[in-house]
Amino acid sequence: MTREDFVARWRTRQSEWARIGALVDGARVCEDVLQDFEAVTRAEDDAELSLSEAAAETGYSGDHLRRLHRLGKLPAYRKGRNLFFRSGDLPRKPTAPSLSPYDPVADARRVISQRQEER
């Protein structure tokens, strides 16, 4: 099941239930939604990615992913000469915290206050 299938299925149910004024068992509805959501995440995790697609998805270079596979740290399989990875097995590159732009005026004030404290 894809994300689009998931949304379409539950939008259809929503409109159908609204049209007939259905009163439903909330626990059963939640269970159905969670089962469908788990099916979506399983399908996304099982997606097969080529080396270049995996590199784009993770933020790591293809060489690095190939090295991780060669060292046995990242499972992959070959189709001919090409490596393919399961999306759920891929590492995610940590994102760097966004740095605020350099403010020369604030920096100058900080330097002046440090020099005045030294005196």
C-alpha cells in the first residue's frame, strides 16, 4: 500500500461515513488505521533502491555506501554488477544544526567587552 492508497482509502471511508451519518466503534477504526499505516511503512521500508538512489536518499556518497556494504555493515544485493539496497536498512546522515549568519557588530561588541574586562 502506498501513501496515496492510504489517504484515498480513508478519505473514501470518511465521506461515506459522513454521508450516512455512521456511528462507529472508535477502537476498531483506530486499529484499521494503524494496520493500514503499518502496511504503508513496511512497503516504504521494503522499497528497492539503486546505489545512486540510496546515496541521494541518505546524503552519503555512493562510495561510502559501497564501503559499508563491503565491510558487512550494510546489507545489499547484486543484480548483475549493480548494488541494490532496502530503504529501511539505509543509514541516515545526521543534519548539521543551522548556524546563524555572522553578525560583525555583535562580534565587535563582544570583543570590546572582553578587552574591558581584562583591564
